[in-house]
Amino acid sequence: MTSDRLRSPILPGCAIGVLGSGQLGRMFAIAARRMGYRVHTFSPDEDTPTGQVADVEMMAPYDDLDAVRSFASNVSAVTFEFENVPAATAAAAAECAPVRPSGEVLHITQHRLREKTFLSKSGLPVTPFRRVDNVESLRNAIGELGLPAVLKSAGFGYDGKGQYAINSIDELETAWEAVSEQEAVLEAFIDFERELSVVAARCDNGQFVHYGVVENHHRNHILDVTIAPASVPASVERDAVEIARTVLEKLDVIGVLCVEFFLQKNGKLLINELAPRPHNSGHFTFDASVTSQFEQQLRAVCGLPLGSVEQLVPAAMANLLGDLWNTHEPDWNAAAGIPNVKLHLYGKLSARPGRKMGHLTALSGSTQQAYDDVKHARRLLKRDGSCRG
């Protein structure tokens, strides 16, 4: 896989374009502006998390390719902050400015079947899977992989959307309806020990850095808490980092990419999925690392040397979902009373259950203490004490 290369570094003072306008773009914009860059954001929405801190917020549909070309013509490089940007949008932007990572990386990783096929053909460890395009092929796939299994929509899925866990052959019709009767992937059920991830970055000259292995806890398919670093054997850490390096090299990634893993009970790793951008499990780097994943994305996109990934202190990150706003505004004063906990809110205009509204990061002398502190701080946000940690 090839990509065009930057002829020379893009230096501070230049404008960087972001396709997408959520919290990842917001934190990228904060890092970029701190280093003297201007940031333009493009999405169908206005007054967005990214737009609130960007220099320019352009509002247009992603399929308005003329608008995309106009947007890209006014920046020195383009990146994206979520992988559900249509590939045609990235291709249109690439006519006018370098896109990092490339549209080809986006095309592969935004579609589960393409992603898993790529990983499998590359000899990388991936969850056993089968393509499904109707109920009968679903039945055949179950015959090969067995039950339980998980049916996932092939394209544009995240945070558990478009997924159905199948435990009985009687659930086939229900599962097919759950993925909107569209192309899907059936994955074998993995009885894993824990979930891990590695956030890494790569430059166009091949320089590679990583933030180590972190442990992730999910609730209702949404990341709940990340513990950094993960407490895993050195052999697991070596394997996870080497797999991540191979993924970035084979995809020829210029930018940041996260590899999510299942750690099996036998100590072997399986890749669950890829995210070709900064990742929720890397948010701790904003406070705990010399160079955050967002600054690293900027450095890679601009052709600058990558920064130090040294983690200065153990950390734990807890997501804040819209459920916290169910009855009243969370008690920010109480959470702020824990001095080693940092609050990040994303500026979203409305809260709803399951929506990521912000996160807390606790910094401490041990991962256990950081974990306890971040869970305690989140509990304090509910004045009535009803929020489960």
C-alpha cells in the first residue's frame, strides 16, 4: 500500500483541516492551537465540540464534494476524527491537500468485513469471522463458527451499534433485523480474560511510537474505564506492541491508530477492531504523557518528528455519559474536590443516554489508586449518590 508523501514539514502557522467535529477533533484542535497551528473543521453540524475551539467551522453534508474540495483547498493537510466519514469525501479532499491517514486506510477500517479480511490476509491474529448477507448465509456461518456468536453490521458501526449476540438458532431472524438486514459479519464468541488496546503513531518516514498497553472496561458495549498501564505479562505487552507496529506498517498509516485486542485466557491476543485516529482509550495521554495522542496526530500529519510517549504517572480514565444528566446537572464542584482528578467536557449541546459528554482522568502513584479515585470522582457527580461507579 502506498501514499503520497509530504515534500517538507507543515510548520506552525499553517491551517490543518479536520473531517468531523466531535470530541476527538476538539482535543486535536486544542493541541494544534497550542503549537501555533490554525484548525478548520468540516461536518454537517454547527456549534460542534470541534467548531467551538477551531478557527473555522464549515457546515455542509459530507456528500457535498464541491464543498469538501473548497474546504481542503484552504488548508495544508487534512485528517479525520472519526472513521465514518465517507471514503468519497476523503478522496475529494485528497484532490486538494494531503489526507492523513490516507483515504485507503479509512476505506478499510470503516467496514468490518474489509478490515477483518485485510487483517486475516496479513497473517495477523483476528477473531474468526464469516460474511453474512442473508438469513440463510447466517445459518451457514453459525454452522461453521458455532454458538454463541456475535452478528455485527459490516459498515459504520461503533459503541455496540448494529450488533446482536446470538445464543440460540431461534434468534436468526431477530439478529438479522438488528443489523437492518444489510451486509454483516458473524464473529465467533471469544471467552476473553480482558480487553486491551494499543494507541500508536507513525510518520511518513516510518518512525513509530506507542503508548504501551492499556486495559479497558466496557459497559453496554461503550468504553467505561481505561487503566494505564495495563497489568499484563511482559510477553503480552511485547506481542501487542509488535502487532500494532505491523498493522500500522502494512496499512502505511501516517497518523494515529488504535488496535483493540481480546486477551484470551491462554495468553494469546486477538485483534477485535482498528480505529485509524486518536481513541477513547488514549484520552489519559492528554494529562499523563509528555506528548498526548492528539499532539502526536498533529506531528505525524504535519511531518514533524514524533514526540516522547513517556507516561509521567499511572492514570485511569472514566467516561461521562449523558445518563449523568438524567435528573439534574452533575455536581462538578464535588468531583473537582479531588485534586488529582482532571475534568474534560466536550461542549456538546444536549445530553442523552449513552452519549459521550466528557471524561475524568485520575493521576496517582499506582494504577489501583488512580482507578479508585476516578471511580469515586464519577460517583460524586450524582448528588443523590445513585450513580454506580
